[in-house]
Amino acid sequence: MMSVSKYQRCINPKCAASYGVDEIMFACPRCGDLLDVWYDWEQLKHPGSLAWFEKRWGKREKPLNFSGVWRFRELLPFCEKKYCVTIGEGQTVLQQNDQVGQYAGVNSGKLYLQYEGLNPSGSFKDNGMAAALSHARMVGVEHVICASTGNTSASLALYAHACGMKCSVLIGSGKIAFGKLSQALDYGAQTIQIKGDFDDCMRQVQEVCRQSKLYLVNSLNPFRLEGQKAIMYRVLEGLRWREPDWVVVPGGNLGNSSAFGKAFMELKQLGLIGRVPRLAVINAVGANTLFDLYENQGLRFNGGEVDTARIDAYYQKLNDSGYRPKTIASAIEISRPVNLKKCLRSLEVCRGVVREVSDEKIKDAKAAVGRYGLGCEPASGASVAGLKLLRQQGVIKADETVVCILTGHQLKDPEVTVRYHREEKGEFSNRPVEVDNDIEAVLKALEK
Ligand SMILES: *Cc1c(COP(=O)(O)O)cnc(C)c1O
Ligand SMILES: [Zn+2]
């Protein structure tokens, strides 16, 4: 590959300052806005077509070709191959699923579930960590840190020990699903539980990184989002390079939605896709900042001239009222999403919509994915619940091709699942029955 011109650039068009990819910074030093990784594609050896990447399928003995992130490395060419970290991320499946499709109201053959639970740590975060830790290696980092609702810490801990780096994670106490906490501990992360929620942890970790040399791996990190673009490359790959009509994704800190929009923006620019899919971002009712700002208040990216005063006023109101987000879907229990502006850009690029769904709908949709598909964690269920809602509203048509992103593994949060089935309140509740230790009782129970 020829040398590629690459840099970090501030997303604020009034600033648009650029910096080297070897600099460690998680906000524009000049104006404080978010940074993007940007490429001068003219200098990039052009793949010509997405099908070009298929030539790597037969080379599984090469770890970077096996990786579901790095086999697309020409589309995230910020570092040399020698720094690229992989532990086998991105071996995911795009499952066509008619029964979940019927549940959501989509015609036969039209619904696909992108199951990111198959990643090494059980969530899509591994796509981002593969890229972020490669950048960390490239710039010589020794100690990495993140704030987390759970999956980021699990993923970071796994990648950090694979790279021999020290790893610390900040978690809101009592705010984490046990599957995720057990991973961080098992993988050897220094785990600090803060008496607060995710938004508090996020604030603390940014201050830690301002005051120390620790390397931040939350989705403020633009290199992490480069890795998450690969989720869309694999969706396209699963559809044999046909663009879907819609991509539906849960929205928490809005890293995924930001990465997906950037992926499509670049693919369109490179002429590798003809048409940009539409994007639906789904909030939980109890953590609906994006929905409120985008759908109720009409906040838009506006070519980068975002009405920041409106955002500030919104957060001020959250502060004044002592608002705390609350949802069963802990991975999206976030009220101050750090990637808000980038997500607005994605919504502009992808003619996006935002919806909110209740915890009850999330749990039923999650159970439908469990009953008919490969299972998922609560936050992932939001995408299917959101699709069902958008079908009812007629925004998505029954004959459109839809991809729902299932962001995390079914076993991440067994407590929510077991409670749903035990309490028998949901559409798919499947209560376990208890019988005496007696053959007659067992046979009787089996007759039901
Ligand atoms: C992190 C996470 C989300 C939220 O994704 P964002 O990119 O922060 O919007 C959703 N689901 C699961 C399972 C997650 O781990
Ligand atoms: Zn700037």
C-alpha cells in the first residue's frame, strides 16, 4: 500500500484544526470539540470495489485477514500493520430471521440481525478496542483507562492484557450487569467502582486523563470509532455488498451511530456504495436525551453548526432537576452522550430517525430474539423494539431490508432474563416450574 495521508481533525467547521495521528488527545485542544480521524483518500490505494476484500477470506492463517476489523484495513488506514492488534474480533454473523421479522412486522426475507455478541468479550466494543489499542501501541502507551456501563471495561481489559498494558476501569457502583463485572475482574483490570452513575464516571475519567498520561479508550477516542466502522463493512459483506434500506441500532454514548455514519459517508465518497442506508437510533425512554433533542426539539447537525446553546441548556436542566437516567438496559443508561454531535452528523448523512422505547418493550423484544434468534442483552433488544415501533408508525415499510444490530451477548445480563421469565409478565415469559423430587411429580409436570 502506498503512503496514506492521515490526521485528526476537529469536527467543528469553524475550527477544523488538524493534528497528527501520533498525538494523544481526546478533544480539540483549540476549541474542545470532538476529533475525527481523517484520510486523504487520493493517496490511498483504492480497493475499487468492496468485493475486493473477499480475496482475504481464503487466508485465515493470517490473523489480520481473519480479523473482522483488520481485513478491511484499507478503510481505516491510520496505522502500520505492525501495530495492529487482533484477538479474533469480528467473527460475527448476519442472521436472516423471519420469525423476529414477523414479530417486528417486516416481510419475510427482509430482516437481518447482526449479532455482535459473538465477539471475544461478547459485545461490539471489541471492534473499537482492536483499533484503539493499535493506536495506543503505535504511540507507546503503557496504561489505558475507561469509564464503563460494563462492556467497554470487559473489552478493554481483554485487549489490554493481550497487549501487556496496565488497565483501569471506572464503573458506577451497582450499575453494572454481573456478567460484565466478572469479565473485568477475570481479565485483570484494576476496577474502581465510583459511587455514582455512568455520566459521573465519564466526567471523572476525562479529568483523570487531563491530569495524567493515561490513555482514554471511551468512544471519545476517534481511533476506537474507526474500528466500529467495520460492523457496517461486515453487514454489507453479509448482504453480498448490497446496501440495506435501514440500519437500526441502540443509542447510548452514540459511538456506534457515529461510526456507522462515518463509514457510509466514506464509502459513498469512495464510490464503494451507491446509496447510503437510513439510520434509526433507539433510546430507552429512561435515557432519551438524543430522542428529546432530535425529535422533540429539532436539534440538527446543520453542516457542523450545531446549536450548542440548546444542548447546554438541556444539560443544565438535567442538572437542576437532579435527573438520573434509568433503564433496565444498563448499556444505554446514559443521559449525556459524549458523541452527540457526531451522531447528529450520522443522522444527517443517513437521513436518520430517533425513537424511544419502554423497558417493557425492550424486554419483550429481547425475549423474541432469544426465542427465535441467537439471544442478546437488554440494550440490544432496543433495536428490535425500535424497529417494531417504526413499522407501526409506517416509517419503515414492510418490504424494506432492515438490519438490527444486536450489540451484546445474551449471557451478559442473566439476571434481567431470569426475572423476565420468572415473573411471567412478558409476552414470551417461560417460567421454570418447581416440583417435588419424585418421578410422579416430574411426569405430571411434563404432561403440561
Ligand atoms: C456500549 C453498548 C451500547 C451503546 O452503544 P453506543 O455506541 O455507546 O451508543 C449498546 N449496547 C451494548 C450491549 C453496549 O455494550
Ligand atoms: Zn477545534
